[in-house]
Amino acid sequence: MDEDTRYEAVRSRDARFDGAFFFAVETTGIYCRPSCPAVTPKRRNVRFFATAAAAQGSGFRACRRCRPDAAPGSAEWNVRADVVGRAMRLIGDGVVDREGVAGLAVRLGYSARQVQRQLTAELGAGPVALARAQRAHTARVLLQTTGLPITEIAFAAGFASVRQFNDTVRAVYAQTPTQLRAAAPRQGRTAAPGAGIPLRLAHRGPYHAAAVFDLLEGEAVAGVEEVAGPPGGRTYRRTLRLPYGTGVVAVDERAGDTGRAGAVHPGGWLDARLHLTDPRDLTTAVQRLRRLFDLDADPYAVDERLGADPRLAPLVAVRPGVRAPGAADPEEYAVRALVGRTEAERLVRAHGKSLDAPCGSLTHLFPEPAALADAPGPLGALAAALADGTVRLDPGADRDDAEEALLALPGVDGRTAAAIRARALGDPDVAPPGVDVPDTWRPWRTYALHHLRAAEEPR
């Protein structure tokens, strides 16, 4: 998009572009998402940015009306397989906070200077600035949804010091942490993360939740996952293994989404609640849920392309906003794709780590690859490859390299590798071998297959 087209999107308050770019107003010092309801500024006063971090780095603060830092992520980062797309997925997963820029560069196979240069050239912000913007958003969520002491929030959000935390919050929001907390309603605020952190997981455009929850319910592994409630009002719950601890998450199907012929809700969010043993895991947990529920997708682009196909057009018309769910734990999904649901449940009982405090029917974490590396046959080979890094499925993994490494393992056929590529690696354009998936459906062939699955058509 050129800048004139972006300005037209701002002038029409087009929510389709929320998260795809941001605009700032030089006369107010504020940056917003395109759908901001405020009075449209004059064109000569507007600047455009690819990321919130770039706007913050230029001295603009976040709008208090449209909360641009909470916009859905750009769908571009899920589609792109280049170093910038991979870097953005890793930064979203919290790698810079945990491993620094050097760790990010090692994962990408580039030098730290090359990563800095490529991100700055394309996005207007380097990895440190992008991670800082993410930390600021995490801090706001914790300040406004929990009763944690402010000092604890500073370190939970990933800041190195309280002073850095205070300076960043003031720069991004033009408020102190105390003021930011006071501005939020007290209703629904939890006393501590152990009581659960309430979240609204934003998405753009229509979201066909029924198909997503049908899929998750059909493949849920007992002890690790469950889906409860009637269609249209279901809750998906699962355990999470996270960098600093463990978590249990609950995500609600939106009210009014009733059944396969699938009502959709035209935009907004999914309600979720996170129970974390360590609040430092909030950013990572949220990003993994976003990938699982495919919340950063661009349903307008997907439906426009697939809706032009005679076979898919009636399916898109009935189910706009069908998503391609990912995986909360890519390595777990790879094992499950290989062994199937029944064997996965046996592995949980035999090798899964028990939760310190079971939560209803959720009692275990799925076994880590290292715990399964001695298993005989293809399972042991896959687990060992995941454990030693021969197969990488993290958010920054090269998808082609990962698929090649998977196919080199015994017992992993083309369909299994394709399923892992689509779900664990979030590739939106996967065509499993032996399945009629024409090139005219590119670059959204994964979504096309989900449309056929939702319609229960033969594939």
C-alpha cells in the first residue's frame, strides 16, 4: 500500500488494516490504529509506520481510545518465510527477552548486525525496540488486570529494572504505571496471576469459531486438553509448558456462534483466562494462543481469493472467517501427528509430568521430547530429533528445512510432514500429497482445506 491508500483506510476507519500498519499525528504526538474513532487528522500531519515500535521510537505515544498496542498482529508475519517474518514470530514468542538479540540472531542463522539492519530497514525498528513495545503492552495488561505489585510487574513483563519499566511506560502511554492502573476499572481485576489473568484476544474481521472449536474438541488429548459446553458456548482448556513455568488456559467460544452452519461474529476478540505459575510467561503464552487460534490471520484476503473459486465460493459464503488453527506447542503437535490421539493419551499417562495443582480434568503436561527419545521406532527417532535440534519447529524455524528434516526420519510420510508444517509451523499454504489442492488456491491452500473439512466434503 502507498501512503495515499493508507490514508484512505484511516479516513474510512477501516478495521481490516488494524495491525497491518499504524499512523501517527504530528500535531498531537499520538499514534493510532487505522480504525481509531477519533476525528481524522489532516493528511499533511500524518505519518505511517509498519509497527507500533517504530511509532514509539519516533516519539509518539499510544492512543488511549483505540489502544493500538492491542491491535491484532500483522498477518504478514505468519505468511512470510523470510528472515524478517521469522524474526517477528520469534520476538513475539519472547526470544529477545529470554536470550537477547544474540540469541535471536543464532536462531535465525544471521549475525546480530544483519538482523538489526534488516529489521530496521523494513520496519523502522530493530529487535530491541520491537521487544520493548511488546514488554510495554504486557505491562499494561498486568497493571490493568491483576493486583500484582508494580515492582513484580516490571520484572514479569521482561524489564531489566524498575527504572527502565517506569521510563518505558511513561514514554509509551504518557502515564505512570500507577496512573495506568488507576485508569482501568477495578471490576474483574484479579488479586494475583494464580487467580487467572483475564484477557481479550483480539482478531480482525469475521471469525468462524465453530469450526475451530469442532477441530479442537475432536482431537483433544485427555489430561492435557478438554472442551466443555454446548456448541456456541464451549470453553477450550489446556495445560501449557512455558519457559519459566507452567500454565492452564481457558478460551471461550463467543456467544451466538451456533453450530456448523456457523454463525460468525464480525470482529472483536475471544475471551480467555490464563493461570500462570510465573507471570513472566504471559507474553509467550498469549502468542502461543494466538497461533493456536489463528488470531492474526487476514480473513478478508483469504476469503477474497478462495471466494473467487467456483468450488469454494459457496463454502466461503456460508462460513466467512474460517481459520487455520496452529499449535500451542509445536513439538507436542508433531508427536501427536505421528502417533495419533489414542497413543498420545497413553504417552501422557506414562510420561507426562503431573501438574502440582491439577485443574479439574487437566492433570498433566504433554511429555517433553527428551522424555520420549528412548521410545522404539519412529516415535523415538522423532523425539530424539526434536530434543537435539535436528528438527526445529520453533516460531523462527525455516519451514522448508524443517519439512526436509522431518521426511528424513523413519515413519514420517508426506502427509504427516504436511500436517506438521501446517499446524506446528503455521504455514498458510500447505498442499498434502495426494490431495486435490489446485494452485489457484495459493497462497491460502491450508485455509481451503479447512473450508472443505468444515463442510465435511471429501478431500
